[in-house]
Amino acid sequence: MKRMNILAAVVLGAWCVTGMGAQEKPGAKTVRAVRFGRLWDGKGKLWTNAIVIVEGDRIRNVTTDAAAIPTGAETIDLSKYTGLPGLIDVHTHMTIYTDETPGEPMLKQLTNNPPAVEVFLARKGALRTLEAGVTTVRDLGADQYMDIAMRDLINRGEMIGPRMFVVGYGLYITNTPYKPGINPPAGGIADGVPEVLRAVRQQIAAGADLIKMYASTGTDDDVTGFQTYNFEEIKAAVDAAHKFGKKIAIHSYGPDGARDAVRAGTDSLEHATDMDDATIQEMVKRGTFYVPTIDHNRYYLDNWQKIGYANGFQEKTKAFIERNLETARKAHKAGVKFAMGSDAIYTMFGQNTRELGWFVKAGMTPEQALRTATTNAAELLGKEKELGAVAPGYFADLVAVEGDPLADIDVKIYKVKWVMKGGAVVADKTKDRGH
Ligand SMILES: [Zn+2]
């Protein structure tokens, strides 16, 4: 009995990381009626006193007519709150999660952990992501196919987390010195067109949903943006991905890799500061999505000691944030489509939607900012008929926030009270008192 009790406590502890309650599993035919005081449906309509009828993991109907509630349906009353579609974060690294283990820098924790431990720990970041109102992520790079394992565990209901679309290894150029002996290349390393083709095909064979390529330097506390892959290599990756019906996301910190990624036909461009007007115009023309990930450098600045970065990078990182924001401002003004990506890593999970605050700073209305994490992000995933809106046939991904996110985007960022993913309530703070 004692052992059982300990086990129960461990399980409960894991499921109540931030005290938001345990995961539930409604049956495939469970019918529920969720009432919202107001509902922004992502389809251009702002409802008053909306009732969302949910059956199993999908939305059956949206109405204001209480007579439309099927008999026997359970009612969830959120009429004090505003409803939104579950949000989509199109740039995460879910498996690069770290706990705040005392006294050990996050960089060191990562290199010390075996992959199975990493995936198990990552469930906490996954929960925090859900609690921020993010029910779907596009995860852009992991080692040893941990992302594929995590996606599948979540889809099987073995782990609680957002729906994941994953890339396996991102492609990057050789970045290690010669070592005597036989050294198989690390996953994702590819130089020249034939190797790029092989690496793309390997990720697809492993079960990747899309492809990621690093077309410039720049990561962590390194904010350089030197182009790495040339146009021919980038074009080969784009075409190979598209040939298999997969999309591609290309990383570039600087303008050169960005220019060639856009010209080669990438579906989304990640980070990209200092883009020239011609590249921005080309993005408008082609409908390329821009994912600027401005907030992740803010996170690095706030946490550099805990992560383990050496002092001295702050100046250049602050300057990079300014240029990143300025590029976003220019791109938004020109009419480029944006999608919200946090680049969440380490302990940043739960802060995924802070990026929306930067988008408003860059000139968007709160509604335009919400679109980057709903309808736009769904389009980038190729899932615009299932995700990013509250409408019949869509996944029952719903978020309740306290206040009016269309007047103040901080409401979406900081006032999430309740979250449903695929018909299951995954976070509920509506009964919390005294905060
Ligand atoms: Zn990233």
C-alpha cells in the first residue's frame, strides 16, 4: 500500500506541475457545450454569448441558441471569459527542455542527459506550453529523433502536450574539425547538393513532418548571420521537400541567407534581420511566411547566467533585438505574412506567446497578432481546415482568457484561464482563488 501511495503522489505531482489540474480523457462520442461570454473565432466573427458544441475531439457546431445543445451534453460555463482558438507556435525546440536544477547551468544539463531522460523531462515544458494556451507547435530541430518520439507519445495519449509537427534533424553545414579515424557524420550535417538531398530524404524516412535547414550562422549567444548554404544547396532542399509534399523552414540570422531562402521558395523564413527591400517584396509576392522570433533573445538576456553563457554578449544581442524588431516593422508594413514562433528552448516554455507583444510593437493590431498564431500559422502548417479557428469540423482546441485580447494583447499572454486540446481540458485555472 505504501508503495502505491508513493506512486500515486509521483503521478499526481507530475500532472499538476503548476497546479492546473490533471489531464482528462473524454470518450470519442462525449458531447459538451462550452459557453463563452465572447468568442473570437478566427473566421472573422466576434460572437457574444457563444456556445461551442464539442463532440469527441472536434467542434460540431458554434451557436448562440441554447436549444441547439444536445440532450445529455455536459455544459462548461466560461461565460465570464473570452474564447479563442487554441494557439499555434511555429518555432519551438520542445526536446531541449531543462529544469531549473540548482547549481547546474542549463547548457551542461543538456549534454549530460541521455535522450530518454530528455524526452521524459520535456513533458514539463509541454505542459507549460499548453497552459500558455498553445495547443499545437511546429518543432524545428532535435537530436536523435527525440521530437518524433515525443510527437508520437503525445498523439497516443501517453504524454500530455501540444500537437507536434516535427523536423527530426535540421540540415547544417560541416562545423567540426577533422578527427583521425572513421567518424560517421553527425545527423543533419550535409555539404553540397547530393548530401543535402540525402539528408532531406533521411528526415522524411524517419517520419519528419517537414524539413528545417540552417542557411546562416547564429544560435544561442552567437548573433552572427553569415550565410552558410549557397543558393543551389538551398534550392535542392526546398525542391526535395516539396517533391515529397513536405514544407520547409529555413533559418537565417542575416540578410544573405534570407534572400536566397526566399528566392529558392522556402515556405517560412526564421529569424532574419536586416532584410533588404527586394527580399521583403519577394516575400510579399510569393506569400512566404516570416517568423522573426524576436522574444527568444529577450529570454536569453534575462537568463544568461542560468543558461551558462559567458558574459559579454549582451550588447550585441540587444542590438540584434532592435534590428530584428525593425525588420519585422518593415516587413509588416510591406504586407508580409507573419506566423508566431517563440523559439522556446530551456525554461522558456510557457512564455511562448510573448512574441505577440513584439508584433504589436512592430505595428500590428492585437487581432492581426492573434492571426499570426491561429489562421496564419495553420496555413503555414497546411492545416487551415482543421486548426486555428473555432468552426464546425475543426479540432476542439479552445482557450479562455480573462479580459479583451482584441483591446490588449497582454490579456492573451498573461490571462489564460482554461485550455482545451482536442476535446480534453488540459488546463483549468477558473476555480483558483486569492491570486
Ligand atoms: Zn530555433
